[in-house]
Amino acid sequence: MEETKLFCPSCSQEKVEKIESIPTRLIQEYYAENGVDVGYLFENVENLDRYQCGECGLQFFRPVVLGDDRYYRSMQQGDWYYLEEKPEYDYVAKWIGAEDRVLDVGSGRGAFSRKIGSPFYQGLEFSQSAVELAAKEGVNVIPESVEDHARSHAGQYDVVCVFQVLEHVAHPKEFLEGCVACLKKGGKLAIAVPNSRSFLEWRRNYLNIPPHHQLLWSEKSLSKLAQLHDLQVLEIYKEKVTEIHRESFYSTLLLSLGDKILPGRISSVKGSQFGNRNGGTQEPSAQQGEKGLAHRAADLLKDCFRLIKLHRFFDGHTVTAIYQKK
């Protein structure tokens, strides 16, 4: 049987390289430790392969394993999932005029609407619970895909915002075509995604792979989107480690150093991310003997890192791109 050719889901190029293969039993075990069953999503899938596009740099996984409504209902139990405050909200709000019509794709309960003075805000969100919460708060959010919305609202928006959504999308080309179609000529598209070239890649983070994240974006892959969708890049902003992610950064730094210097001594766990926004790493618990000593040494080293504010020198969780429709 002829092997099916792989193409980059963003730029459609065939020049892709396999980076690693991840046993799905490890993903299932990780979620089980956090009280979430994802085994049904991985039926007949033994390994997830991660690929990188040699043209645009996007990383993606095959086979495609998407989280369903049951999965996301489990994820939304934590108050970390839909945050009222995100640093990228403040950054993007600066690009929005007082009279701009704004479309927020994957809006959650519409928290971004409170950051802008726009007379017209429209949120799109599949989560029914988020739509209901938005309605209670008087925020305009409807359960509709951007592709469907574009068919009846082509060219109607000054700004389209996509916050922490594009990493979840299996078919980014069609999704972004819908976003661009909604824009007026000269309108702005704002995309904020986890920065795959930040501390998120220092250690395995099971919320940064399927069924949660499908795509891993970087400055390079975001820049390439301008050429693919007839846009102009106005700015790409890589935040430094923010206060929200500071403890996640230090924990990930310590654990990754431990993996290199004392493998198996600092922490043998995969790292629990639930309870911290977008994949923070849970503190390792002290154990007996040598491991307990290693943990105390790690805590001391982390205190030293905090003292010198090491986080100031590293790229943070999110990279945000601002485009203009030609």
C-alpha cells in the first residue's frame, strides 16, 4: 500500500519531517492522574507523531486526535480555563479604535469585551456553558463557527481577534480564511497563541499536545500566514514571562535542569498542569532519601532564580501577531 503523503496543514507544503513519536498510553496515564479520562479519544492509536514543516516551521501531530465536548467540559471545570485577565488582551486592545466593529473568535464568555470601548462586539464560541455565562453578563456571544459566520458577515468587521484558539484547530487554512473573509479591507487580524519557542518546549507538557493542542506555532510560522492569506504583518510581539506564568516558568526550568543533571532525581512525574493557566507545571512533591534532598536543593535554587528575577530574560507563554488585510 502506498504511504499517504503528508502536507503542512498551514502552508500545504510537502516538506515535513517527523520529530518524535509519543506513546499515547503516557498521555492517557497523565490525564488519569488528574482525574480525566481521554482513553476513548485514543482508541486504536498507539503513538502520536510530531512533525515540523520545513517551509513555515509549524509543528503538527498525526494522526489527528481532537478533544470533543466531553473532553472540554472536563477541562472547563477549572477556573483557570476561561480567565478574565490575559496579558495579550491589553496588548491587542491598543490596536482597536473606539468605533471599530470587533469579532472575537473562540471568545469563551466574552471577557475581552470588557477591555475595549467598541460599540459593537461579537463573540463566537462553541461551548454552550460559556455562551450562557456571556448572556447572563449581557455579552454578545453566539455558538457559530467563523467559517459559517463569514458566509453571512463577509467584510463587516474592523478587527478580528483569535485568542489562544489557533493551536486547537485541526484545519487552520480554512479557519483563517473565514477570519480574513470577515474583515473589511484594511481591517486588522490579531492572533495570540502559545509560543512554541518559549519555556513551554523545555519539558514535556501534556496540555501542549493532542487532544488539547493540535498545532505548535512560532514567530516564523505566524509570519508565513501573511503570505498565505494576503495579509501584511504589522507587528509580532513575544511577551516575556508574565506574572501569571512566573511560577510555571521556574518550575519548568528546575525540572528541565533536573532532567539533564540528575535524571530521575528531581521528579519522576510527567508534571501536572491542571490548575495553572495553559499548562503550568505543578511543584514536584518531596519524597524519601536522596530524592527529598534533591527537592530541597531544587527549592533553594528556585529561590535564587526568583531573587535575581531570571524570568525577565526569557520569552513567555504567548506570541501575538497583528496583521492587516490588503
